[in-house]
Amino acid sequence: MTTAELSGGGPRAGRRPASKVPEVTALFWVIKVLTTGVGETTSDFFAHTVDPVIAVAGAGLVLAGALTAQFRSRAYRPWLYWTTVVLVSVFGTMAADAAHVGFGVPYAVSAGVFAVALAVVFLLWHRFEHTLSIHDITTPRREACYWLAVGTTFALGTALGDLTATTLRLGYLGSGLVFAVVITVPPLARRFAGLGAVATFWAAYVLTRPLGASFADWLGVGPERGGVGLGTGPVSLALLLVIAALVGATRAAGRRTR
């Protein structure tokens, strides 16, 4: 999926405003998967060290601040964008976990609810903007639709990952391996079955969440839960450092191409 393939549906003639999201490259997908792992282990870390109500409220406030800065920015800013994605990942994980732990909603039910919610977001987005392309995020309304969709994909992916790992008893490693295989389906469907580029993108985007989170959980949780036992705090810190290095690399590469 290239940028050109994902650009359909928006203005095509003349110079248009630059989109406020990054180019879709291999590095984009690597960073995206890492953010999902950070969201999972960071959420788990705070769940065991801070009162859940305080943790969710704090994460929500920080996310609101990041989103405000993102909306006020007039162009794509790598550090701001990826910081916001990380915070959406943390908050989305907390929201999905709260539905299960706090209210006893089965993962299968919450996954279904979040899937319907995502479908509604896409329907409304397309109804008003006539496109779901992430490379036409050039107006405040499109940006609002985009971030609402992103947040819902994180919540949906969290429920799917927990469903396979715990309800279906595949364990974190088994769940990660399953999604490592499943995530190859969208690009294969794009190539061999003619699935649209936008649909392919969003399907893969949803699947990155359970993929990254399952492996991060496997590294962080103890052997009694089928994990390596490195600890959620250290895993979160390590992933954040790798994300920072990769975002720095993309920023440097962007400067060299100007």
C-alpha cells in the first residue's frame, strides 16, 4: 500500500494542503506496531501501580492535550503525531480493559461493540467527506474523523487480542503468532483479490493492535501467565526508546529530502 494508492477520494487537481499524517511506508507500520505494544504494557503497568480511576482520568487529560496540539498544528509533525498515537494506544487499551474488568463485559461482546462503533465512524466519515483515505486529512472535520477512527481501532484491537489470548486460551505468544499470520491477509487480498487500498489499510491498521500488544504482553508478564517476565515497566520503556529512535530517523530523513 503506497501513498499514491491511498490518496483516492480527495481533491486531485492543483496544489492541495499537505495531509497531517505520515507517509505510509514500511517504517510507518513498524512504528505503529511498536505503539500498540507500548499501549498494552503501559496500561498494565499503571493498572498495577496507580488507582484505575486516576490512571484513566490522567491518561484522558494528557491525550486531550496532545490532540489539542495536533489539531492546532498546521502540518504533520512527527514527534507530535506519534506521541498522540502512543497516548491513544494507552487510553484505548484502558477503555477496552475497563469494559471487561470494571463492568464484566466479555471480550467477544466488547469486540463486537467496538467493531460496530468503527463501522459507524467509517460510514459517517464517508457520508460527509466521501473518502476514508488517510492522505486527505487536510481539514479539521477529516482530522476529527481520523482520530476517532484511530481510537476505535485501538479499542477494537485490544478486545480482539485479549479474546484470542485469554478467552480462546491461545496465550500471548500464540495470539501474537496468529495475528502475525492474519495481518498478511489484507495485503494479499489487495494483490490477488483486488481489495481496495483504503480497505486494506484500515484492516491492517486494526490488526497491528493485537499483533503488537500480544508480543508485548508475552515479554512483560510473568511465566505463571505464559510470559517471559521482563516486566511491563521495562518493556514499555524499551519500546518507547525504540519508537523515539525511529521517529527521529524519519524526521532526519524528511529533512534530507527537502
